[in-house]
Amino acid sequence: MHLRIIHPNPDGTVSVLTPITDCGLTIDQIAAKDVPAGVPWRIVSATELPPRDSRSRWRWTDSGPIAVEL
């Protein structure tokens, strides 16, 4: 399974991090290191992400999938 770390940005968009899992860190350790302090994050399957062509309209939700603005 291809996992991604997602977190919200101050402008309301969503960042997607693709972790390198053979670096000796767990995905949780990578998120703790790479996501800005105090920002919520989630680990999701790449298949859960909306289509990339809508990426500028992705919005963070506190739970569940990313919302896509119409």
C-alpha cells in the first residue's frame, strides 16, 4: 500500500507528503519530523486522495476524506 501524510496549510489547501519508508523511521516519526509543529495530520492511502487535477480545490476536513470545493 502506498501511504501519504496529509496536513492542512494556512491558506486552506492540503499538503501531501510521500514518505520514504526505507529511511529507518516509521511513517509516524516521518510525520512528526516533517509536518509543522502544532498542525494536524493524517496518514492515508494514496488511493483515498481525490484526482490530482482538482488539487488546488482540496480542503482539509477534521475527519474523513479531503473535501473538494466545487
